[in-house]
Amino acid sequence: MKAAMFYGGPDIRVEKLPQPEPGPEEVLVRVRAAGICGSDLHGYRRARLQASQEAGRQSGHELMGTIAALGPGVGGLRIGQRVGIEPEHLVGCGTCRYCRRGDTHLCPTRGQRHGERQGSHGFSEYDVCIARNVHPLPDSVSDDAAAILDCYGCAVHAVRRVPIHPYATVAVIGTGAIGMNVGQVARAGGAARVIMAGTRPEPLAVAREAGAADDGVANSQADPVAAVLDLTGGEGADVVFETVGGNAPTLEQAVKMARRGGTVCVMGIFTTPPSLDERTAYRKELTITWSNSYSTWNGLSEYEIALEMLASGRIRAEPLITHHFPLDRIGDAFAAAADKRSSGAIKVLVHP
Ligand SMILES: [Zn+2]
Ligand SMILES: [Zn+2]
């Protein structure tokens, strides 16, 4: 089979690998679509490693496909079935106190199985998946939408972290896929209004079209903090989702645009310690929380909650999926995802 191998930085090569075989309680999936995640781009943007000395590795944790083979002991699934896949870097041990209470994403040995590090391989023709991570798809969920269920799982989890009330005004900082996903889930979850703040007007137009925001403020046109305060009568937003991370000043902005007694939920991954105006946070008595991946909400799978939201049509993934590439052009796919300003990309899919 063909698979993309990542050698560090932008060095991605499509190579021939032996086709994997499913073991007990596993299935073989023919991957049909895989999304490029912001976290995939962290490695891509890093200076190229010494490729010759570095073993390549497979990647791709936002994936869907069709079942190609069943391992021993797998029930309830059949060959040819379309499925969404919960990625393997999120598997918990199942026995620690976090796993037992449903917080598998907090498991100290998360992403390990039989003592080995696990990961999904969406940028490959085939991947072996743990059978219980495989979710059959209804016809109302397209292949493209199913590929980014992982992102929607993150959005459901973030909304769970900061219960959203029907009167809540929500601000979302960032117009990347995660910003769009959390805006959509917050609106579907009953937020009174979602204001999205980004650098450029174009994705904000997509956000409104996709039901991810009611209002948009572009940095290029106005100071985002002043604009959010302006749109909320000077009060600020009840809930602010920070979805940018990196070295952006967005945590500071989030604190400034939150209402007194409000909540800031950080979804972005910062590469340098972000500055924080703690006096403002203190004065407003903010709750600042982080949201990392997803697991369960009152015992229900957050991945499946996301799947049901897509299946019912309450959220639409398609307007966010801007680019499609075959596996052979995965380098171009990463280039488009890494330079959203010139490509106009929001979510880029690779179709192995
Ligand atoms: Zn991801
Ligand atoms: Zn555990």
C-alpha cells in the first residue's frame, strides 16, 4: 500500500509499505479521507531534521474510510461499511482513575496499548484500527464531514468544559477549523450569539455562511477587543474560546474581551508562554480553563455526540472543507494548509 512518511519539517514522501493486518479486536480500514490538523503543522513548520538519520513515521489522526477486513473476535461491524475513526493517540488504559470516570483523554498512559505508543495513520491507503474506535456512519454524514469528526469532538468537549447557557454571548478568537467547529457547536448548543474574531475578513464570511458565527470582527479592520466590547454594549462575552495558540497575544485578548464573571476556554496550543493580564482576570473574577482533546460527557462519547450533531444536520462540515488532494500530492496539501493566507484554506483533506 501507499503511505505518506514524515521525515521532519516539510520532508514528506509517499512510499510503499506492506499492507497491515488486523489483530484481535481490530479492523483494517481503507482510508477515504483524512484531514490535516493544526497539530500536524507544528512538525511541518519546524526546521527540517536530519532526514537521512531520522526514521520516517506515518501520521493522520482525522480519518474515515470503509472497512476492508475484520480481525478475530470483531462483532457488529461488516466489510464495506463506511466508518469514522476515533484516533488512537486518544486511547486510555481503561483502568486508571481517569479512565474509570470517563476522562480517557487524561489517562497518564494515553495513546499507549500493550506498552507501545499508538497513532492513527490517515495519510495511508490502509490503517488498522481498534474495533471499538470505529463508528458506522449514517448516509446523512458525508465522507468529507466524517473525516473531521475528530475536530468536532474537540469542539463538543470545549463546550462541555464551559457550559453554555441560552443567554450566553460567546466570542471565538481564531478562524481556523477549530474556531469554526467550536463556533458551530456553541451555536447548536444554544448560545444566544457567537462573535468570531480573526485576522482576515474572508474566513469570517465563511463562518457566517457555515453557521459558525453571527458576527465577525477582523483584526485588519478593528481591534478585536474593542470590537467585541462594542458589540456587547461594553460588557464583553460570557464565554471566550481561544483557538489560536502559537505565539499569538490571544490569551491576553480573551481575558480583556470576557465579561465580569465570565469564562475563558483555551483550545490553542501555545509554543511560547502566553502573557496574561492577571489583574484584569482577578478583577473580573474569570474562570480560565483549558480544553484538551475529548472523551466522554456524562458517560456519552463526545465523538458520537459530534457524529449525531452532523447526522441531524444541526451542524454542517462541508462549507469548512476548502481543499482536496490525492495522497500523491500530500506535499501540496500541507503547503496549502500551512499558508492559509495565500491558499484561503480552512480545512484541507487528503484522499489516499
Ligand atoms: Zn487534530
Ligand atoms: Zn487510563
